[in-house]
Amino acid sequence: MQIGFIGLGKLGLPVAELFQQKGFSCTGYDITAKQSPYINIVDTIDLAITDKDIVFVAVPTPHSKGYGGQMPIADLEPEDFNYSAVKKVLTKCNELMNKKQALVIISTVLPGTVRKHFRDITANTNLIYNPYLIAMGTVQSDVLTPEMIMIGTNDGKSNEYVDRLKNLYYAVSGFKPRIELGTWEEVEAMKIFYNTFISTKLTLVNMIQDVADKLGNMNADKVANALANSNMRIMSDKYMKPGMGDGGSCHPRDNIALRWLAKELNLGYDIFHAVMTARDNQAKNMAKAILKHGTNVYFTSDYYKPNVPLTDGSYSLLVQHYVKELGGKLVNGFNNIVEVVVRVHESDKVKADNKTIIFDPWRTYPPADNVVYYGHSTDK
């Protein structure tokens, strides 16, 4: 298999060298002079593209200077990545590649980028988005033993070029890693939210450290280790299914109390305000989505969880609040005209005629013309 690499930086070069060492013929190109004892580095981009079975694009998508995080960034104006280098390379690939080749982008981008910025300029290619989960310093070992391999295509379906890419990774790693195949948007989101999940996790763990330092009589490691070994809820797949939000008599009020503690101890930040703001606005977004389908709305439950007759911290009631605030009407489903039924819990059974919209934030109700899956978008 002939492989081309465009971009021989912190990611592209070690990956290309690894593939070469695993028996694949790799040719690399970079706008700055590079040297490698393993791969053939050429001085024109054309030579890294022509006649290659797979062409990897690993050029940077930088921010403006100062956004790297080595200096304070919280108050900087948010901005998207800079895709100019990627676009320039992709335009050249589109000119030189044929339909027998696979074009694979591994540069990090935001969700929506491939379709918005790259699709039209790569119309003559078989475009795949395939970002890596690696850390600097362990790139090659991370590629050899990947946690998962994310592969995005236009329609989220496999094809001969996806199979070619998978076979490359199987041969390199020596086993069959977990493959997550999705649309470009799904894979873009997998990559970026994976990274920000880690950032959020570290920020929360480091708050334990700050509280211990301010409060006294507290070992941050002991607290963090207790949480790290809690594999039923925290270190598990529990609470990793999007749907109705957090609720109950503890979690919302605990966040409010921690906001007070952060202020009392003068920590200088308030991450729980962001969490609660997000929770409120996620409920409001859901209410807006519900009202697109009708103003007379019936919720299958007020309870905060299935089969538990408690409404403390009920996310259902929070969404209902916004439905009313935005001009909707709550109906009880009996002797009333119901335009939308909201399936509050995944276990809730719904009885509705085919004129009534069943709004399902869990996306598990049997598909039908009158069923709306919230959080499962199609082309916008």
C-alpha cells in the first residue's frame, strides 16, 4: 500500500514513520524542510499525492497567537480554528487525486467544518475524516494501541475506502481496535468533546485540590482517589446517554451549594455557575424544539426519575416551565387537544394517534411519521 502524508509536524511525521516501520511505503511532504531516517520526504506536494492509495492530511489548524493556553485565555474572544492551510492542501488534492484514492483528514476541526468548508473543494475525492486520540510524546504508542478509531464519511456509512483505512490500522496495530463509524459531524464531535471532557474532568479534580488548600484537614488525593474508584456512576458509561437532564433532590442543589463554597473560600472561579447555566439553557432549548411541533403539550411524567414519585429537582418540570414561558400550554392528556406528547423517561409508554407528535429525547421510541427524535438531526 502506497501512503502519502502532507504535513510532517508533531503528528504527521511520527505516524508516517510508524507506518513505514510496519511495512507500508510512505512519502511525506511539508512546507518546511524535514528529515527522517525512515520515510521518503519529497520537495513537492504533487509527489506525496500522485499514485497513493491513501493520502493523509495532517496540517495544523491553529488559533491566533496567544490562544494556546500557556497564558491566560478565559477572557479572550472565542474564535474558530484557522483552516486556511488545510483548505490550500485540499484544493491541491482535489486537482491531483482520482476516484481510486482515499483522502483522509486527521487535523482537528470543529463539528460542521468538513461539510461547511471542505466538502465542495474536495468534490473529486473520496473524503474521510479520521482524527486521532493521541498525546504529544506518545504518538506512536497511542496509534499502536488506540482506545478507538473514529472514521467519518459523508453519509456515515462504510465503503471500500473506509475498509482500506481500517485494514491499514489493523495491520499496524496487530489487532482489530474499536471502530466508531459515523458522519463527518458525528466524528468531529467525538474528537472535540473527547478532548473537552478531559479538560472539564481535570478542572473539577483540581477544584478538589483548591478546596483542600483553602479549607484544611483535607487530602485532595484521598478525595480524588475515592471518586476515581467509583466505577458505578462516575467512571462508567452511566449518565452518558443524552436525554432529559440532571435532577433529583441532591445534584442541582449541590451545585448551588458548591457555588457558595467557591465564593466563601475565594477560589476566584465558579465552574458550577456554568454547569447550572448550561442546564437551564439546555432545558430551554428542548422547550423551543417541542413548541416547533405544537403549543398544546402533554408530558408523560413530572417525576425526576422513572417509578420514583418525587418531583424534587425534576428536569421535566424545568422544561415545562420554559414551555409555558415561551407561550405553550400544558395539558393533562384527558379531554384536551394534545399536539405534542413529550416522552420524559425512556421507559414511558406513549399512547397517541398518528396526528399527535411524539417528542422523544431518548431516541428509542419505535420510528414512525409522527415521532420526533430530539438530538438526532439530519441535514439542516
